[in-house]
Amino acid sequence: MHNVLLLSAGVTTGWHLAQVAQQYFADEITLHLADINPRELVPAAVLTEHYHQVPPLAQPGYEEAICQILRQEHIDTIVPLIDQDLFRWADDAPNLTALGVHSTAPVRRTAELLSDKAQMAAFLQAHGLPTPPLVDPAQTEPGRLYVVKKKIGCGSQGMRTVVGGQPLTLEPGELLQEKCDGDGREVTAEIFNAQGQLRVFCRERVVTKAGVCTKMVPLHLPEIEETIQKLVQIVPCPAAFCAQFMQHRGHWNLIDCNLRLGAGTALATAAGFQLVRAFWANVCGQPVPADWLQPDPTVKAVLRVYEEVVVR
């Protein structure tokens, strides 16, 4: 059996990951969940017996608590699901290397380049990949729209639109970027990047709530696929991750790169692009058949509804 520890298991992504693991890999994976909440407040806990409540990430005892679980439960693979954990539990993190534990996060260099939006923008521009330019607050164009973002953040939290030519002071940890001038459409690319395969599935985020897509339409966008192909050639990327794009200055611009699976990945699964199933197969060292990553051409849209989960 392959012992896997799923971090931040209470987030929406954790439910779909645990569901697919138990549906297809129950004989290969022993799934452990870790979260700051008690077991009865984590929906995915109904899918496995192994649950560990841990301190919040910002507390001094967090890292040791996770390492203790890794040692005691003989964990083979750790799966980070939030951006802050991508740095702490990078695949080349010394504490994981010492324990012989593999991480599904990228190496730290990749996390630093693509999780920090300031470094990502500079890196992409240096390699000719389209992304909205960063702007000095003192050099904005009057009347042009800009967005203020957190350098490290997700779900559009803390993002706001400002108008150029007006006084602006950024808070620590914020940056200023040109607002995309397209039609406002946002596309998520779901990506499988392992076993000699690069497969990309694009979905338009028609409706989002709290930063999570709830209604999507599948799309075929070769320009985005080409950008992802270039990206994985110039920087080592994880086996499964997702990226967001918007149109700006006539091209699909990469605006965010999540070096992990996201909550909306379940929508891709429903459309036939079984990225999570492929992810678990790769964790177990099993081959990924091509048809798992072949979207159903008859799907017009995927809509998310809520499900009630009773924890006893």
C-alpha cells in the first residue's frame, strides 16, 4: 500500500481528491488527511479512517506536527493543497528528503517563480510568454485601469481595480498590474504533465463564487496549449496543476499559476478529462491511459451543485 498524506484536506479540492482515490485506488492507497479543523468539520473525513488535526500553518508547531505524522504513519507521498504549503513542502524540501517522502508540489525554485506573482510576471516576460505587465504606481497612465493584487494569494482575495493617474500607495505584499483589456472572460487550463505526456483541458469560468468556478464551458484553445507547452519546457512543473488566462492586448495572457490541483478540477473530471485519476495513478507509479484525458465532446457545460455530507 502507498501511504499518502493530504494536507489542508478541509478545502474543497480535498473532497474530490479523496473521492477519486477511494473510488479507483482503494487497494493501492492508504489515505491520511490533515487539517486544522476537528474531524467532524472536514467533509473528506467520511471517506477514510485516518485523520490528523494539526496546528495552523502559521503556528511554530505546525511543521513538526506534520513531520511526526510522516514518521509515525510511514508516509510515502505528501499532497499540499494550498499555496503556502507549496513552499514548505516543496519536492526538494530538506525535511522531506531526510524522511524519504515525495511531494506532489514542485521543487522550491518553481514555487518561488510561479506562486509569487511578481516573480512570475518578470519570469514570463523574460521568456516571451504573454502576461499583463507590472506597473510602478507612480507611472500609471491616466484613465487606464489597473488591478492591485497580493503577490501571493488565491481566489482573487484582496484584489481591487484602480484608475491610473490617481495617487496610489501599495500595502506590503501587493503589486500593481495592467487590467486585462479583453472581454472579461477567464479560462482555466487543467494540465497533466507526466509520463511523457502533456495534456491540457481548457474551461471558461462562466460563474465563480469565492474564487471557485461553479459553472464552466469546455473550450479548445490552441494558443493556451502552446503557452503551457513552452512553460513546462523552461521550468520544471508538477505532474498535475492548473493555470488561469485572460485576454489582454490581443492574446491569452497567463495571469495565475496554481502549482497544485484546484477546487474546479472536479468540473474537468465531470467533462471527461480525468486529471485527478491520472494524478493518483502517477503517484502510485501506474501508467495513465490516453482515454482518461480525452474530454467528452458532447459536454456543453458543467454546473456545480452542493452536496450534504453527514459526519458522525
